[in-house]
Amino acid sequence: MAQITVNINGRSYRMACEDGQEAHLQLLAEQFDAMVKQLRTSFGEIGDQRLTVMAGVMGQDEVFELRNKVSVLEKELEGLRSTRDQVMDRVKQSEAQLVLQIDETSRLINEMAERLGGL
């Protein structure tokens, strides 16, 4: 298990993560720190703990919104897949009908050729 030090709100925190995930954890910490800084800019000095809690809630709000968007997109994707399946079924039916029509046309042409050959 790897360990890194991240800086949030001017303080260092030692954190553990899976090997190979150090850069990802560092990026997450930097994004969280940016939220805290944004809140400090907006609200001033309201206390470190309050800023951290507000940033955490903002992060959870973003996660909530993204989950809702993913849910909507998954439903839309399922609808598109269903439509695609229906279209593919119609294409197969049309191809089958076309094959039958070509066979019938071919039969009629052969029949006419035989009649003309007998003249």
C-alpha cells in the first residue's frame, strides 16, 4: 500500500492508497483543495472545519448530479438500443422480403425466357 502527503487548506495530510493510485489521489486532493479555496474566497474566514465540511458537501452534490445524469443517459441509451433492435428487425424482414421478390422476379424472367425460346 502506497502513502502520499497531500495538502488541503494549507495543511499536510498523510494518506494511504493502492499502489499505482498515488497520482489519482493527489489529483483528487488538489481538486478538493481548490473547492476549499473557492469557498474561502466566497465566504472568507468561517473556520477550517466549516470550509472542509462545505467542500465535502459540494463534492457530494456534484457526485449526486453526475449520478442523476448517468441515470438519465443510461435510460436514453437503453431506449436507443431498443430502437436499434427494432430497426434491425425491420431491416432483416425487409431483406427477407427483397430476397423473395428477387426470387419471384427471377422465376418470372426464366419463365418468359423459356416461352420466348420456344417461339
